[in-house]
Amino acid sequence: MTNFEQRELGFPGSRPGNHRLRRGIYLLPSFLTVANMLCGFYAVMSTLRGGVSDLDNAAKAIGLAILFDSFDGFVARATGTSSEFGKQLDSLADMVSFGIAPPVLAFTWGVRGISEIEMFDTRRIHAIGWWVGLAFVICCAWRLARFNIQGMAPGGGSRYFVGLPCPAAAGLIAATIHAIKLPIEDWRWSIVWLAVLASTAALMASTVKYRSFKDVPLARRQPSLMIILIALLVWLIVFYSEVVLMLLATSYVAVGLTLHVVHVVRHRLVSHPV
């Protein structure tokens, strides 16, 4: 008798166990998504305390949110439990962790603590910081909505994102704060920081292609060298997180933007030769 016939006839042990296993598999990616959201909420609450260690903890929480966000999608694809509910829940969690928490942290760390100056009213810089933070929130929401409708880059399969991914944008902000730690007090550096924040927001809403690494077959057997390199990277992150995470975040953003500029220049040279 086949398994299907046993399930239809209601044989003991044929259906309830499978149902519980199936339900458990669906709960796993959702649990990781909720963990992502909790990290974002913790990052906001820790930022409100305002201490140097609190701001660093908020940056670490955003980093953990990125890790949970990466694993929930991987687990959903690996177990075949992707669903429309999970997709919408993931977007809401991303909005909290990567759309709200980073600009709040960025403003508190890079703008709120600048000292008073005679030649320029610091309230103007604070106002600019509010608007730049709002732009970051809007661009993140725009990026998430566009991804939910359009998906990956046309013709690129699952290899490329359109626009800087929200976790990468949040990671750049969190990695910078985690590396430097001490809040900005000079208004000149505050202006530079707001320019970085605005540029990151613009990249999220742009059409610049960024590698997704979803085509990397992590679930398949890997060579020993790959395992050693991954273990080495994890070790470096654990013991030298400030430098390594900063390099990873800036390199990802810079490489995607550089390749886009090279592609545009080549296309124009081919279309309009000198």
C-alpha cells in the first residue's frame, strides 16, 4: 500500500506526524523573520538611550538583523516553504530593521551631538538631518515595494538586485558606527555623514545592479578550501569586527557602483564612438 493510500485511509502515524513537521518547517523562516524585526526594535530602543555603548549595541543589533534576514530567505528556499505571507512579513520586518532603525541611529550618532558654533546655527544641520533621515526611510520603502512587484534584475535571474539592497544600506551605516564608535561632534564631519546617508538612500532607489549571491549553491557540497575561507571570515569578523565589517560593507557598495559606472561609460562609447 502506498503512502498516499495510507494517508487517505487514516492509518495511524501516517498523517499527524507529517502535518506537524510541515507546520514546523513553515514556522522556522517566520521565526527568523520575527527575530530580524526584534533586532530592529532593539536597535531603536538602544539608540534612544544615547550612550556610546548603546549606539554600538544598536549597530550590532542591525548586523544581527541582516544575518537573520539572510537566513530566513535561505531556509524558505531550501525547504520549499516560501509563501506570500512570509514575503509580506519579511518586508515589514525589513522596514523596521533597515528602514527605521538605521536613520534613527545615524541621526543620533552623527548629528545630535554636534557642538554649538557661532558661524552656523546647528538647528539647521539638525533639520537637514531630519530630512535626510526621512529620505532614507522613503527610499527603503520604495526599494522594498519595487522588489515585491518586480523581483530581481530583468535578465539576471536571481544573480542581481535592482538598487542597493536595504540590508546592505543599513549594514554600511551600522558598520561605520561600530567601527568609529565615538559620536560625531564636529559639524563639518556631520555634513559629510549626512552626505553618505543621502547617497546610500539614493542608491537604494536607483537602478544600479548589485550581486545577490543567491545563485551560490550553499546547500550543495563545497570544496574544502571554501569551508576554510568561510571559517576564516567568521573568525575575522568575531575578533576584528570593526575593520572587517567596515571593509565588507564599503566594498560591496563601492564595487556595485563602480561596475555600473564602467558599464554606462562602455555603453556610451559603443553608441557614440569618438
